[in-house]
Amino acid sequence: MTPIETRVRWAGLLIACGLAILMLSLLWASPLSFMSFLAFGCPLILTGVLLYLWTLAGKNGADSSGTTGH
């Protein structure tokens, strides 16, 4: 497995965990569930999206795409 595949898998895992927390927090109508929504779910999704974009824009991502730059 290449490093870019590993980083994309981590990004997907972070996003999936964040979405699971968001969906679980919607089951209860309490201030604590809203705080878990904001404190845990949103940062996980944001971290996953940023990791994915950083992987695509990184040097290793450009080298493994098969383009020569011409």
C-alpha cells in the first residue's frame, strides 16, 4: 500500500467516525449531545477533509499521479 492510499484511508476513517458521532448525537435532545456534536463530530470531519485535501495537494500525491509535468 502506498503512502497516499494510507493517508486517504485515514481521512475516510476520520470522516466516518465524525459522521457516526453526529448521527448518534441527533438521537438525544440535550445540551450534552449538542456539545458532543460540536466538540467531537465537527472537528473529526474537518480533520478528515483537511487530511484528504492535503494528501491530494502534497508532493507525494503529485508524484504518484503518473503525470510528468509537461
